[in-house]
Amino acid sequence: MSKDIKIKKGLDIKLVGEAEKTVEQAIISNFCTIRPEDFHSVIPKLVAKEGATLKAGDVIFYDKSNEDIKFVSPVSGTVVEVQRGPKRRIDAIKIQADKEQSFKDFGAFNMDSDTAAVKAHLLTSGCWPFIKQRPYDVIANPEKSPKAIFISGYASAPLAADLDFVLSGKEAELQATVSVLSKLTEGQVHIGIGSNNSPLAGMNDAVIHKVFGPHPAGNVGTHINKIDPVNKGETVWTINAQDLVVIGELLLTGKFNPERVVALAGSSVKKPRYFKTRIGSEVATMVYDNGVEKDGNDRIISGNVLSGKQLKPDGSLGFYDNVITVIPEGNDYELFGWNKPIFNKVSTSRAFTFSWLNPKKKYDLNTNTNGEHRAFVVTGSYEQVFPLDIYPMQILKACMYQDLDEMEALGMYEVAPEDFALTEFICVSKQPHQDIIRKGLDLMLKEIG
Amino acid sequence: MGLKSNLHNLKEKYKGTKMAPAFNAIHTFLYLPNETTHNGTHIKAADDLKRTMNIVIMALVPCLIFGIFNAGYQHYLALGEIEAANGFLGSSFWTMDNLIVGLWQVLPLVVVSYGVGLAVEFVFAVIKGHEVEEGYLVTGMLVPLIVPVDTPLWMLAVAVVFGVVIGKEVFGGTGMNILNPALTIRAFLFFAYPTWMSGDKVWVHGAKARDEAIAVAKEAGSSLEGLDAISGETILGSLAQNKGLLDHSVMDMFYGIIPGSVGETSTLLILLAGLFLIFTKIGSWRIMLSSAIGALVMGLIFNGVISSGLITESSKFYGLMSTEFWHHLLIGGFAFGTVFMATDPVTASQTNKGKWIYGFLVGFISIMIRVFNPAYPEGVMLAILLMNVFAPTIDHYVVQGNVKRRLKRLKVKTA
């Protein structure tokens, strides 16, 4: 029962600096950093203390509230530093990588195993954190059984890595993972693809949906809403397409090898292209050799420009990210910027903003907010870029005044912060929509669970 | 570069102090601030609230300029010193004399409206420590356009203070108010000083002063020579008294060369402004269209009542009820209210479906009040204020539709 998904509401933000389709091996990073903050709502319990030597696949820490969920080292090496924040919170675990990588052997997985064995294998091998759940957009609870699993094979965000390109040649790993995942749900595994060239197009044990339309057509939240929305008491799981490869390799070879093809993109990058690297690698190994100036006034983002995380120059690739975007900072004043005609920025209105004249033009946007934070005033604009069957402003306001009943009624179980990235982008009042939704979800998780 | 860095240094120096919001308000008029995004979206679209508000002000400027000329024109016309203008570009309309009288009367209204209103905004921003928000930029322009030309300035100042404080700031400022502030100001004036806001002597500059001069002369028993009373009746006022359209043609009404509040007479310019707001995607076409439909429907119903013979010419409602239904769009403040006031995003319905209902009812009730209100034959102000109050209710039911659909989905599953 394959069903195509067509959306009209949305916005493709076209930016300068799309990655050229060639893959280079990144310089091997000496250090690998794992940040527990990548795993929202996880409180880490450290296993590998400073000085411990690890193989790739050895446990670094586990989740305090669910000890089965283990987080393993992406590299073999020595733990050199555990950075702590206030109240001894663990901010980062820094591992110095060995010259020769060695892997812990989990053994090739018997593909005919039952559900319990699949779960146990993914949990012990550190692959479980790749699986996230809705509601709440956190790591999936292994005790639950989801009604469906969603995978998006189509990245529609600005400057996103082209999944068709990144995943090509990995069909065996993908198929192994999809088959295994299909055992975890009573329902089906749904895969959204952008074109028939997708390596995911021929997967067995899954329902393939073709997706059409502007961003957020590729967001898994859009697929869930159009195919099988989350109701109260239900759970769906989601997993990023590129992580299927890591899981697939584990299943087939027994090695946890979190290698990833990452797009380096953005207008500050002189030679945007793809790199082969690992989770947790320092971005400095890729960024500065490719035309980003070392003292330049740039923003380095792990992830895409809409929902990625800001990195310091010594930062490292996030656990779930497959793009590094570098764009100019916008920390400068602009004379009469609020009333002069604007040709070089994107806008959905025509208020003397002229991006509607040339929809194909690529823009070089910086991080300026283009205005100050205000209360919600303008109505009706969010709906134009928000394809879900949810009232965006109403649900944001419900989150702000923390009315749990209303949040639930308006569809809070169905959303993740990234679904509100476009409304945040166009917001005239410059409200932090994703942050509001994240806090709302956290409140619900705490109060309702 | 000098100015930019000097202002930046000043801003840094006074950061966190009480007066910082006041300084920033002025600073941000000159320069788009240097704020950057943090986490969340790292890039933002070009529009901010200042730009949005600025578009509305630009749409209002032609109405203001026309209103200035019209104030002078109506004054001289009533005095009998000039011929009636023939059409929109009539030679006796766009004259220097009209401009001077108009400027003399209208500019002080604009200055007082902005001066007093922004002063209140600044005071509240400093007390509450938030930034000065842009809402009043539009309100301040709307207010002078919707009052009679001879409104005393102190009266306007009192009304603006009332409107901004009670209409907006007590609810938490821009974006939180329930009633449209400009209409709150207008309603305050109307209920507090009715003799200055209605009747046939307030719409033309000089009419009221002349009336008083005649009264004084009569009292003193001196000669009344050269002291003819100036009549400046609006079309609505005349229709309400079953006196017909006076001698205004339909095209006069469309062009706006008729007596009325300062900026609301020219349906032509308001229509263009409305199209501009729709094109720039700032104004809601749903509200404007549905409001016009609502007004036409109500007008047709009244016309139907007349043609069925239920109301005879002796009825006091005959004049307005028998007005051709589409004339209602041209006369009075209906067009202005629909384009500029009903579409205020804060006080209107916020859902798209709600906007259709809200707009329709604004139009429908405007004409109903216009016909049945004996005291003041204009309904659009009260209709919009009434619908402002009901807008959250409309939204509630529209949103409940979505909520019910969600619950139904769950029930189908569990059944």
C-alpha cells in the first residue's frame, strides 16, 4: 500500500555553497569527542574513566534512567579528558584515537533472530541511540513496541547531504538493517524517497513512499503526519538513513564502525564537497583545508542551517549529523536595514523584499536575525510553510503558557523541534520556535512521561 | 563608519540600564541591529516587525495626503469660495490653498497622535524593561485619519493616552491586546465627546467655529451678515435622516471628495492600498474579501426588505435601508475599516478559516449597525470592536475542529 506524499506548503531555501559530489577521505582526526548533549534527556553514567583504553564499540557511558541503553566509543583509543560543567554534569568525553584502529567484535548477527534478540544486540552494540521515538523526539524506549518505523531517504533541508549520493553502494547494509528493524514493529517500516534512484527504492520488508514538494517534504515528521500520525498512547520510531549503514555493517560484520559520508557546505566554504569521516571527529580536520579562513568571521554548524548546532572551531561532528555548514556571521549593523528594498535575502512576503522575483536564485545568507525579538503579531504566515495538520501558532503559544491539556489536544505527540524550523525561519517576530517546542516536549515528558 | 561605531559604543555602554530600551528604539530605526541567531535556525528571513508595520504605513500615506487636500477642499467648498471639483483630478481639488488649510489642520493631529502615543510607549518600555514595540507606528497613523478634522488636539491627546494604556499596555503591549487600539481611541472620543464626533458640523473645517460665531452674534444682537452657517453633512448623516444622497454623485463617493473623517473618504485610494497590502502579503485578503461580501449580503437583505414593502418611506430607517447595497461599500468608513482596521492581525481571528467568518461578520454587522443605530450612522467602528471581542471565540471553535479530528482518529483506532 505504497502511498505517495505530496505537499504544497513549505519553502525551499536555496543557498550558495552546495557540496560538490565527490568524496574525499578526511584527515584522520586525532581526537574524537562525544557530547552527551547530543542525546536529549539522557543523563550519562560514565563507565570509561579518564585514562581508560577502549576499542571501537566499547561502552563509554550508559543512560542513568535506562541502563540498557549504552553509548559506545566510535574509535579505539584512550580517554584523555572528561569535560564537566556545573554540578559535575558531563559535557564531553574526549578520546585520543589510536593510529591503528581496533574493533570490538560483536559477531555477525543471525538474521533470523527474534525481536528480543534484535533489541539486545542493538542495545549492547551501542546502535540503539540511532533510533529515536515520537512523541518527545528522544532516544527510543526499548521496552515499547512502536506502531511503525519511519525512515526518510530524502533530505530536503537547505544544503543537506544528498542521501541518494551518500548511500549509494551501501544497499546490502541498508537491506540488512531494514529487515531487522521490521521485526521491531507490529506495523511497517515506512521509507520516504525523493527519487527512484535512491538506494532505498528497492528495499524489501518496507513500504516505499515517493515524496514530492518543497522542504519540509523530506522531514520524517512530515511523512509521519501524512502516513500514520501519532495518537495519544502510540509511539513511532524514526532513524536517519545514513545510520542504517552503521547498523548494517554491525549486523553483517560485527564491527561498530561509525563512518559516515558528510557534506561540507555553505557559502564560506571555497571547495564544498563530501568527506568520509567518523562520528565525533574534529571539524577542523575538514573545514580549514577547504577555504574557510581560520580567523574568519564564520559560523560553523554541525547539521543543516535550520536545525543544526553551533560549533566552536575546535568542535566535533555531532552524533546524528551528516552535514557541516559554514556560513558568515551577521554581527554587523545595516543602515536602514528595516525599510530599504531587499534583494539579497530570502523572504516569503513581498514587503519590498524581492526574492519572489527570482525563485531559482541562490542566496548567501548570514546569521543576522534581521530584526529584534517581538511578541507574536503576524498571523497566517506560518501556515504557508507548515504542511502538518496542526495549528502552529496555537501549539507554540500552548507551549509558552505550559498548558499540557492544550498541547496534547493540539498534537504535541506528533511533532519534533525540526518540524518548526521553517516557521522559525520566516517568523517576523523572531521567536525561537524550535526551542519553545523542545521545552514543551520536555515538560510533557516530565509530567506525562 | 563613524556614526555606526559611535552608536554601537553607546549601546554597549548603556546596556542593561533603564534607558536602554529608549535608546535602542531610536538606534534600530537607523540601523538593523547586529544581533545574530544562536541555536535554532541559524538563518532568518528578511522580514521583521518594523518592515511589516512600515508597509502598512506606506499604504496609509496616499490616504493621508488625499485627506489633507480634502480637508482644505471641503472647507473652501462649504464657504462657497470654490467650484465643486469635477472628478478625482478636478482642478479645484489639488490646489495650494487646499493643501495649506489641510496641512494646518491635519498635521497637528498626526504630530499629537504620534507624539503622545510614542511617549506612552517609551514610558512603558522603560518601566517594564522591554524593547519599544512597533505596534504604535501604525496606530499613530490610523488615528488622525479616522477623526473629524476639527477634533481639538487636547481631546485627541487624552484619547490616545486612554487607548494606548487601557487598549494595549494593560494587556501586555503589542501582540497581546484584545481590541484594536486605534478603534479604542476612536470609540473613547465618540463616547466621551459625542458633540465633537457626530452631527453635521464636525466634518468640515470651520463649520463648528462658524456655528459658535453665529450664536455669539445672535446673543449680542449684532448683524449676521457674512455669517452663513456652514453645512458639512456626511452622506451617511443625510441618509439617516431620509434626506437622500445630497448632491454627491457615486463617482464623488468613490473618489472621496466628500465630507468625512480625515483619511477615510477616498474608496479609490483605500482600494489601491488594500491591493498593495494583499500583494505584499501583509494584509489578509481573506478578511478584506469576506468583509465586503458580508456588507453586500446585509445591504441586499435591506434592499429586499424595502422592495417587499415592509418598510415605507415614513420609517426612519428608510433612507439607509433603501440605499443601493453596493453604495454601502463606498460611503462612510467601511472601506477604511475593512482594509486597515479589521485586518489587524493581533485583534482579528488568527486562523484562516476564522478569518473568513470574522471578516464576514464584520461586514454584515457594520451595515446592520449603520442602518439601525439612531445616534451615529456609522457601524464599522463598533462592528470591528465587537468582532475583536469575538475573534478568540471564533478561533476556539476553528481549532476545536482540528482537535476533534485528532480525537476521532484515536477513536477509530481503538474501536
